[in-house]
Amino acid sequence: MDLSEEYQHALSAVGVATLTALGGLEGAARFLHPPEMPRLRDWLRPYREDLGKAAAAYRAMAAPLPLAAFHKSFAEGVDLTERALDLFLCTSGPQQAILEVLASLRTYCRALEVFYGLHRFPPLSRYFVEPPFHNRLRELDPKPPEGVTVGLHHGGGERGADSRGGFCLYIPESYAAESELSLVIALHGGSGSGRDFLWSWLREARGRRFALLAPTAKGSTWSLGGRDVDSSALRAMIEFVASRWMIDRAHVLLTGLSDGATYALLEGLSEGAPYTHIAPVSGVLAPGNLVNGNLARARGRDIYLVHGRLDWMFPAETAETARDQLVEAGARLEFRLLEDLSHTYPREENDRILRWFDPRLALPSAVC
């Protein structure tokens, strides 16, 4: 395709600025902690300035006709990235600031959704996979087997990805119908959604080749008290996925963040649960586990418990108490207390969790 030098330069500049800004937002989300907010805003401000300049130059360019659809979608992703940064950088009062940061992170996820639709563009393809796979991009997007659908799927009736009680599912584009996939089920935190939490795991799923299911709770959060309306829905989702794609039932991981972590233990240890491994992050061992027989069922179960020393919602002592109770109950427990983690998701822990869950999902030691 014959592109003008000016257009190539504008696209390259806005691409670099956008991907750098997305990386900055991901880093800010990892280190999100109330006392750190001024520092995080100072850190993100230069990204916003650089992106603003590059975006203005890109918008001023007339798109080459063959790239009209790409240009429009890419510009939409850039707009969402700018909006996410603006929301994060707002300096309102404490209560409003919390809402703006949450809106920023949701907008960031909408940007990722748009850009993933363009992931065959090599710079974006590299962004959506771990570095050891950067030289193997062609392997990640082969022609799918006939009759097999891969990539992102949304389930939830008319509202689709935004439906309470719905789900988002990712099947690696490199899926081969004759090979089984391990399954990771990732539960969002309170008031969150599977549509957003999916992005905490997709980069790993794409290269390492596992199925990723990100459900959305039926209510504003998971069934942590009263009647459990989520358990049967989760199990039905697993059966739906297993009926359409080859799933390795010996490797089914239930993980989650905050309320999702707390519910992962409640559901993961419940009677007849189909999960082989449980990995709660920044949650608690809910009192219900002490009276419903779950602790007895913890014997011999594989559990990977992650918590932050800086957690302001569930203090680290709650995790240490959970650790002691699960060990006493006979669980095979891995416990990770991260000194620099607040009440947020430690993306870097995914590698350890995956190697513990299924050694076949370890990163390749050498890439040709």
C-alpha cells in the first residue's frame, strides 16, 4: 500500500504515544493506592501531553482510502485513551476522585477492546501478547479450523457484554479443534464486570493458549451472603464453553480479585465444584466457609493465595488468618504477600499463577 510519508509519520507517532500511555495506565492501576494518587497523576501527565500532540497531528491527516476503516477505529481508540487519562488526572474531592479513577479504568478497558479489534496491525499485536512471543506473531493468528470460532465472544442476551449475569470469553486464535485448552475463570471485584476484568488475563491467554472466561455477577457483586445466585450460572457457563471447544477438565482455574477472590473460595470449595485450582487475589476467607463445610473440603485442594501488605480494604492480617485456617484444614497452599501491593490487581503475578496451575503454560524458555 502506497502511503504518504506524512501519514506514516503521524500514524507512527500517535501509535507510540498511545501504546506508551496505555502502558502508563496499566502501571498506574497496578500501584493504585490512595496516598499515591498525587504521584501517579504526576507520572501520567507527560503521557497525556505527548499523546495530545500526536493525536492532534493524526486527526489532521486525511486517511488513505484503503485505510479509512482502520483510521476511524484507531482514532476511536486514541480518543478513549485520552479520555481515560483525563479522568485519572482529575483533581476533584476524595469521593468524586474515586469515581473518576474507576471511570478512567473502565474507559481504558474500552480502548483495549477497540484496539484488540485491530490486533493484526503488528505494533498492536505485540502489545497484546507477552514479549517472548513478539517474534512469533504469525503463529498466533492462523486460519481457524472450519466451523470453529475464536477470539472474543460476549454472552448476555440483548445487552451482551454489559449484561449482569453475562460473560466475556476469549478463545485463542491459534486454537486447534483437536487439542484441549486449560480454562481460566476470572471473577471481577465488587461493582465490576467481566468485560473489564478480561483484560487482566488476555495477553497471557493469547500467547500461552488457554481459554479465558470472565463472567459478570448477577448483582452488583458476587453472592457473598444470602441466596447464592451465581454458582449455577458459573457452572452453566463452563458447560457451555466445554460443549463448543475442547476444554481440559483436569485444569480449570477459578481466580478473582477482591469480592471475586472472596467468592472464588466460597464457590471453589463448594459441593461438586468443577474447579481444580483456586487463586484468590486481595480477598478474604468469608465466614460462610466456616459453617458450610468448605474448610473440610479444602483438604488436598490446590489454592494460591495472593494479598498486599498495603491493602486498605482487607488488611494483610485477614490474609494471614485465611492462610493459617486453610493450611490447618489441609489445603495445598501457596501464599504470596506482596509488600508493594494495595487493593488492586498484580498483573505480574499471572505468570507465577499459571506455572503453578499448569506447568504447560509456562513461558517458552527460548524463542526462535
